[in-house]
Amino acid sequence: MPIFKNALKISLVASLVLTLGSCAKRHKFDLKVYPEQNAVNVQPDTRLVIVFPEGTTPTRCASGLICIYDAINDTLVDKIDISIPDGPTTKPRSAQVDHRIENPYDYSRSVIATNRNTVPDTPSSSEAARAKDMRLKNDSSQFQISIIGGFTDGFHFHPVLINNNRVIIQPHHNMITYKNRYYVTIDKSVLDNAGDSWHGVTKEDKWTFSTAGNAMGVARGIYTVDPEGNGDFTTIQGAFENLPDSCQDTIIIRVAPGDYEELIYFRNKTHVRLVGSGADKTLIHYRNSDTFNLSPIRSRSSEQDGAFPNRNAVMHIDNCSDIVIENLSVTNDEPDVNLHTPAMWINGERIMIQGCNLQGGRSTLMARGKVYIKNSKLIGNYDMISTLGALYLDDCLLLNNNGPYCWVHNDANRHGLVLKECTFQSLGTGISDLGRTNGLNMPQYPNAEMVLLNCVLKNIQPGGWTVICSPTCFFAEYNSKMSNGQIIDNSCRHPYAKWLEMPKDNEVIQHYSSPAWFFGGWNPDDVFREKYKRM
């Protein structure tokens, strides 16, 4: 009997050990990921992508960590705590302070700030520091925030994006570097509704990858961007992060067809040509607004040189010159039509856009400096075009849900807005108006300028413009037509509006028909033909 009891005891212990061993056995990690496990030559701007089985619709949970480690020494390189909200959902208070011409925002820099060497929400100016003191809260502890393009005040961003069965993780910018090896860990609690195949990612799962030695296109002056990893960069922002400031040689960024869900911000860049594969093929989009990314200060002089930069667009071109953007679309995904949701914000000289689609809500396009747009489509709502300087639209289609189309507030030192051979078309059944200057209880712009030449107007109210603040404004039309080709009846136009006619206004019409005259000597067509013809 004792022998039998001992044998039984041994058998039970063995069975228990086997059972515990079975329970402790790790689940095999067999989900498709990008970068692939043990991938090499990965671009440092890579996203982390997990592809779940068809029919799976994972959701983001309220807690958990996503970490990237240096695989050589096990040090933490980047961490995303998803318990921290992406950004504000109600408009935060913004301190009312100003940069003016006598105290302009300083764009000079000897070192470009990144998330590796600077804490996000570090004020980039004395005025921003004052605003932060008034705010009394640090953005980096309240919301997700990342330094993009060297803008130290930072941007709120969406670290986890979910498209059907694909989970896309955006690390903090510039934390992954060339010539290194990394591994990824993700808490299981980060995702829900992910199916039985999801158990998180641990070090033992070996989601490991090595980055490339450099961007191969740098030497030849032509960068390639491909979201599938077949270029020098996987994101457009990654390409701009690698451009030197104030370069005198033309650099071409060629963007492959694909979906680019990213915030783009670049400053101090010159002589760059960003070329997409077609407005219906290279699709740039993001959800941003003046609630999600309100600037740390609210500028009362945003039309002046030296004003604080904007942060609520999808693409931001800041303090740049000689930039050409072609054959792509930029869309702000924010659905709230009452927010300022620009597709593109421009502060620069000699900026040319051609063959592009821009779609947003209020203030789809905000432009200060000298900007020329040709053969493009703009879609938006109230004040869809906001001009802070000289903006010339040539052969463009404007689609509006809720007018006015344009908000013009240039001063006497610069031209305002010209629309030549453009079509205004309401998306709904109501009528809109062409534009306005500022309304009551706002700064007035008695030298505001808006000129229409040979435009087609559909569903425009008889008065044309709602608000023209002064008879000294120059709001004028020449040869405006209805969709059937018939000349518009101008008898009910705003009393301050001008109706140009030949031959008495020939000189004025000829001047405004010439972009070179309007821009004081800069001819965009010459720039396109000569300086940027290399592909």
C-alpha cells in the first residue's frame, strides 16, 4: 500500500506540473505586422502596424503602454501611455498675447529641436512662455504631444489610428534613428475586440527590426516616400524632417500613391518640390482643428509678418520660400463644420500649388505671404479661403457648403486675393456669398482687396459680398458669368463693390490678369518651367 500511495502521489504531482506548464505556455504571436519581425533597412519614420484577420474590428482601450526599446542594451526609446487623451475635445483657454512686427516670432535656430533633445510644450518664444504661465497647465501631462518639424510647443496627435482591421501606431517623431535595432512591446489592455489572436506583444514575441543606414535619395537630391516602405521614407513628414534649412539646391520629394494619415509641419525650408502621384492617388489626411491644436497664444495680428505659427491644419508650410506642391490631395477629417479645420496653412514667399485638392471646413486654406494656386479644387464651408497676404487662384474650382467663400484681411502693404477663371459652386441648394472683410467689433481692413476675373458663379446671392467694411476696399469683378455663360446681373451688388468694364478699366484688368504684376515681379509660370523642371 505505501508503495501504491507513493506512486499515486508522484503521478498527481507530475500531472499538476504538466497542467501548470500547459497553462504557462505562451501563445504564439502570429499576427501580420509592419515592420515585419526581424526586418532590416527600415526607415526611422516608420509607423508600427498590426494587421488583424479580416472581419476583426479592434478598438482602442483606456489604458496600457506601447513601448519601443533599443534591442542592443534594452533601454527604453519611446513610450506611449494611451491612458493620456490625444488632445482637447473642448476649446481650451488661450492667452491673448501678441507677436507684432516690432516683436516678431523668431525662426532662427542653430539646432533643430526633436523629442530626443527637447521636452514637448517647451515655449518657442517669450510670448508663448507668458501664455503657458497664464495657462498654468503643462500640455505634456494632460494630452499626447509631440514635437514635429522642430516646433517645440508641440502638436497634440493621435498615437493609435484604427482603420478596419489595421491598427497603426505613430511613435513620437524622431525617437527612432538610423543604424539601430529595436523591439516593440504592447500591453494586451491597449486593444479590445481584437479576437483570440491578440495577447499583446512581449519581448519574447520578438517584434524586432533594424533601421537603414541612411536615406539613399539624399545624395541625388530626390527623396522618395512610400507608405509600404519601398522608398527613402514612409511618411511625408519624415522626408521634411531630413531636409536642411535654407537649402539653395532644389530638392524633389516624390510621393507614391497611398494613404498618408499624418500631421505635416515644416519650417525654414527652401527650394523644395513635393510631387504626388495624382490628386486621387496621393491622399494626405488627418483630423485636426483649433480645438484639438489651438495655438498656445491667440494672436490679434495673425495677418502680420512675425505672428505666432498656426497648429490646426493638416499641412503647415511655415516661414518657407520657393516651394512647389503638385498632384496630391490634403483633407482635414474633422467632421465638426463649426470648427476651424484647415487643410493647409501657409506662411511663406513664392509658394506654388498645382493640380491639388484641398478639403476642410472653416478656413480650408489660410495663406500669408505670396501664394499661387493653379488648376486645383478647394472644398469647404464658412470662410473656406482666409487670406492674410497675396493669394492668386488661377483656373480653380471652389465648392462651398455654407458661404461666404472668402475672408479677406490684407493691409495696405500687400495685395489680397485674385481669382482668375475660377468656378464658384455651392454643394447644397442654398445660396452663398463671395466673401467678406471683418465684421463688427473686429479689426477692420479698409485696404482689403478681392478681384474676380472671368469667373463662373453658381448660387451666389445678388449682393455678391456680405461685408465690405469700407469704400476704400477694392472688391471688384470683371466679366462674371452664370453657368450658362450669361453675364451676371450686377445691379444689386454691394454698394462698395466695383464692376470692371472694357475699355475704361483695361489697365486695371490687365494688371490683375498678370500674376507677375500682382506678386511684384515673381512669375510662378517661370518658376515652374525653369527652376523646378528637373524630375
